Amino acid sequence: MEKKKIKVAVVEDDENLRFLVASRLEKEGYTVFEAANGPDGETLILREEPEVVLLDWMLPGKQGSAVCSSLRHQNFENLIIMMTAKAQDVDKIDAYNFGVSDYITKPFNMDVLVALLDNKVKFILTHDKSEVHKFHNMEHHPSIHSLVTADGKKIELTILENRILLYFLKNPNKVINRDELMQVVWGYNSDVNTRTLDMHIVRLRKKIEDNPENPQLLQTVRGIGYKFNID
């Protein structure tokens, strides 16, 4: 897949901002679709299935948070980046809880938005859909964001859990510091803090560990970060 084939949906009720974002992304080579409210945005996304969604939080008709939750319940698994003026940690945690992949705070620099998008798209362009990683009694299928256990049970991962696990599986038995992990998972110029990362680690452990309270696979390295044990 080439960059010019990457589709981006911009769902934003501010007409001027929507025009600026769409125009810039088209100049960067992306195929852009636009919507000005929640219901139209959701319909557009399900119809066009864009690789990336830029979604405003405060939308007429249906708020961005509700649109995101609805899309996830309808098995839309592609990237959803929330654009919002909400900047408190609690707001960011809420956003991740209802399925947002990443978060950019308004007002934002257009160059930063493009860099963020390019970073995310690299993952899409280089991703091998046939890739499967085996560990413990599980198989990780990153292309469908799932784990399959030895008895055939399927465990769904969020986009961020999927990305975190994939990075660990590509770096087995290596101590990875939190800054490195946040850069890889959330991308360029991310303002995500370590508490948000730790929250995702806790959730991931609940899906892969026999005893999440005493993790044997995804272990904390005090003062540094984490290590994934394959041995």
C-alpha cells in the first residue's frame, strides 16, 4: 500500500479547521473524506473504511466519544485520533477508554499533525498481515488485534494493546524504558504520560498473564520500564 492510497476521514464541525486540515493532508498525498457532524461522520467512516480517522470530540448530532465507541462496537479497528481542546489527564484516559488510538490537543501545529500521521502510517505501510508471534500458550495475530489461546479461545486487543505487545514480542527479553515505549506506541511528539502507559500495561497483563498480580511474562523493571520474558 502506498501513502497516496491511505484514506483519512476528517470529522470536524469547524469549517475553517476542517478545510485547513483536509487541504494540507491532500497536499501530503493522502485521500481525504470530510464530515461536519457525528452521525454523518460515522456513516462516512463505515462506508469508506479509512485507515485513519481524525475525529473532533465536540460534534453536533453525536459527540466524538460516542462515535468512537459506536465504531469500535461495529468492529472498526483502524486508527482513530481524537482532536480536542480537552487537555487534562482524566480526559485523555477517558478517550483511551472509549477506543481512541491517539490524541492531539487543539490548537495544534499543522506540521505536528502531519508528522504524527506519517508516524502512524509507517506502521500501516510496513505491517505484515500474515505475521504471527507465538509465546507461552498463545499466538498473537497483530493484523486482527487478537490473541488465540491453545484451546482456540480468541482474546481481542485494543489497537494500543496490540501495538505494545507487538513491540515487546519483537524485542524479547530486552529491558525497554518507558520513554522508548511511549514513542513507539503513541508516536511523534506525544504528550501521553507514564500513568497512561502503565494503565495499558495493567490491562494487557490481564489478557496474557495467568496471574496478572504476579506477572511472569510482562515484568516491571523498577526505575526503567518493562521486560517481556520469552524464556
